[in-house]
Amino acid sequence: MWSNSDPVAQTEPRTFIEQARRAQIVGVAIDTIAEVGYAQASLARIAERAGISKGVIAYHFAGKEDLIREVAAEVLSRAEQFMRPRISARSGGPAVLREYVESNLAFMAAYRNHMVAIVEIARGARRPDGTPGFDRSSLDAGAAGLAQLLANFQAAGELRADFDPQVMAMAIRAAIDAVPPRLAADPSLDVEHHGRELANLFDLATRNDEKPRRKSRR
């Protein structure tokens, strides 16, 4: 994602207190960005909300870009911790795919500010050269992993064999990724309902309805 320009952070282990302070600042940054937007979430405003001086943030982070990198990493890590156990607990193509979709949406419902913050960062973060500051490589890798998962279930005969797993994975991710911007605009959005509907949609799109034929007895 963003490069970490803090050489001390790379070469010296952080103490428990430093880790706790960094986590606090990241958490406050998420809530601030979700409330006022990326552009208005200055380091001074984040510091005020955290009840610390701006210098404390400067001690732990090389600047706003460095802090935003940690915010994005926190959101992605939290999402993985939330979803992975739920998905791993399922077996069989249809059940795993349903849980994949529903757990994504359940995370959004449980961590609304995290998702709104990511939307704001994706919209507003820019590097000095004007290019987007949010690196989608982790999301793209997730889509590639989903495509491989679908292909594996196709090979096992658990999902319909005649769809393109890459196209299906792209469609699933696009449908899921369309929800956070709506959630940012409408706090009352029933995210879990959307999760069930999307899970039903992609279950129908991938279901293998062919039943094993029984041999006739003479």
C-alpha cells in the first residue's frame, strides 16, 4: 500500500505502550474520517478528538499518509479476522460461497465506521503526484483468490461447471463493493438484508442442479 517512511518503525520493535497508542490513534482516525470525511480529517482534528497533541501523532506516524496507510491496513486486517473463521467453518461450494458473501456484509454492518472510512480514503486520498493514495492490490488479490476458490468447487462438481470463475468472482466483488458507498450515504441501510439477497443471487447463479442419475434396475 503506502510506503512507510519512518525508519525507526522499521528497525526497532515497538513497546506495548507505543503499540497501544498507535492503535488508539488509528481507531480515532477511522471514526474521524467516517464522521467528517477524508479531506476534513486533519491530524489536528484527529489529535483533538483523541485528547492528545498533534506532536504525539507526529511521534508515532510520519504524516497523514503514513497514518492513512495504517488505517487501511487495520480495516483489511479486521475484516479478515472477522470473516475467515466464519468461512472456514463451512464446507461445500454453495455453503462457502454464501458465507463469503454474507460475512462480507455482516462485517460492514458490525464495523460501519471502518467501511465508511475506507470509502472516504478511496475517494479522497491522493499522493503528491495526484495518483490515488489507496492501493487496491490487496483487494485485487482477494478477487483472484475467490476466482480460484470457485474454480476448485467447479472441479469438485459442487458448483455449476459452465461459468467463468474469474468473471463470476469479479461480479461478486463488484456487488459487495457497491454496498459501502451506499452505507456511507444511508446509515439506516439494512446491510444484512442486502447480504442475504446477494447470497441468494449468487447461489442461483452458481448452483449445480444436475443430480446424479441412478442406474436403472432390470
